[in-house]
Amino acid sequence: HKLRAWLARVGNANAQGEYYLTDIVALAAAEGAVVQTFHPHSLAEIEGVNDRAQLARLERRYQQRLAERLLAAGTTLADPARFDCRGELRVGRDVFIDINCVFEGRVMLGDDVRIGPSCVIRDAQIGRGAVIKANTVIEGPVVVAAGAQVGPFARLREGTHIGEQARIGNFVETKQAEFGRGSKANHLAYVGDAWLGEDVNVGAGAITCNYDGVAKHRTDIGAGAFIGSNSALVAPVSIGAGATIGAGSTITADVPAGHLGVGRGKQRNIPGWRRPPKKDDH
């Protein structure tokens, strides 16, 4: 805490108009602090930063040191030169991290976790054996339980909990959502403010309509339910265990367990219908 106080008092009233950390020595001595010397392990520890190029070079050196520590601890980095940790990263055994991944905030990777290329992960806990595929963005706090798979091109937002062996596929976005064990949304879905039991299947294009323009509302989906493609679940709404939602439905009322819920316009086939001619056809 003393160092922070001294840093705040360092000024730039000098010919160069720069802030010199060495001024801290005088500030410390003035308060009767004991001043000692030591030898740095490398020049990078005391090198000055005067421009963006120097800052980038030292940042890369810092990232290199972090990468070396991970490698020494048994983590596999596909390319240590293409790794960025901007917070606290804790890893288990036999973890693999591919190229161009960015870790922010507090991230915990369990044993045997696999992180694909170009992922951005912030404030997340990834369980044992989970796989995060390429180009996935995780904006925590988020929990991905053991054996789950996420991505590629998935986005997990704050408050998401992915259960064991669950699967979140490409172009799926979640927020304040809990997926039970074995549940899956494999492609093109939005699940927000929702609870899903075990072994729920969310089809392509399905969404939870959680916002009415004023407030957020919750969707509950029971174990074993099947949500057909391009369905809209208008919250607040509850889908019972084992229920099925027909593809293309807009569901505005609760569906009891084991029932089939269908809410869509009746199809009409009009014989002899012709498209209006284009203006340039005349």
C-alpha cells in the first residue's frame, strides 16, 4: 500500500516532462523506509517505456514469461508466441491451448481441457475434459462443466452454466441460461433467461423471447423436451418434461409434460398463382 501511495506522488516536473520511478527512492527515504538494492533477472524488468513500440515489445516479453511458466507446468501451447493472458489463468493437468487465444479476468481450466484457436475467454471456469472449439467467445462469469463441448463460433454471456456433457454449437448465444446434463443447442439459437433440464434438444433457429421491451422474463424447459427448429418461446413460459414443440411454432402458453405444442399459421396452397411481373419485364 505504501508503494501505491508513492506512485501517486511521482510527478513530471523535469526537463523531459516524464515520470521517473526512481523518484520513489527519495520518497521512501523521506519517510524513513529501508531502501535496498537487488539485481534484476533480466533487462526487461527495468527497461523503460517511451513509445508504443517499446510497450508492445515488453508486453510480448511478459506474455513469453507467462507462456514459459505454463509450459513448465505441463500445459501444451500450440505456439507460445501466439498466446495472451490479460488476467489470472489457472490450469490443470494436460491442458491444450491452440493459437491466438486470449484469456481475461479469472479463468480456470480443469484437467484435460482443450481450447481451440482464436477463442476469447473471460471470467470462466471450464471443467475437466471440456472442449472449447475455435472462435468461441466466453464473457463470464460462466461455468462450463466437465465433458461439455462449446463452439465453434459460439458466444456464452454472463450467467451461463453449461452442464456436464452438454453441447453448445456454432452461432449459438446464451445469457443467464442453465443447461442441464446432456442438453444441447447445436446451431443458430438464442437461449436467454432460461433453465433447461437434462437431455433437452434445442433445434436450429429456436429462440427464447425473454424481453418484452420493459422487463426480462424466464423460460423453463423440462428434462427430455424437444424444441423444434425456428420455434419462438415467448416468456414467461414453461415447457414440461418430455414435451415436443413443433417446428416453426410461436409458443405463448405453457405446454404440459409429454404434450405436443404447435402454434403456427395454417398453410395454404393457392393453385395457378403467378408472381407479379417486374417493372423491367415490360
